[in-house]
Amino acid sequence: MPKGKGGRVRGIVASRVKVYERLKATMGKTRAAKIANAGKTHQDRVRMAKKAARTRKLRGE
């Protein structure tokens, strides 16, 4: 039987699930997972998120 909506999110670091859920609403599962899982430190994640934002802006997304 499949799990309900409240089940564990696979492939996302446990401490980053809330971030993943928030990002997923606006940018889709794949992009949200990449940002949520990226880097071991907060600064690493911020750096990646800023770069992704620049890329999306250049593309006109």
C-alpha cells in the first residue's frame, strides 16, 4: 500500500525536508532537491541558490 502524503521524503537530507517542500512549490521537484541537498554548510547552499537565481534570470524564467 502506498504511503500517505505525510510520509518520509526520500532522497532529501532529513534536516532539509522543510526547505525542499517550500522550494518545490515554485521551482519543481528536481531543482528544489538540488538546492535543498547542495553543500554541507549554509554558505554553500546560499552560493548555489544565488547562482541558480542568476541563471534563471538570464534565461528569462
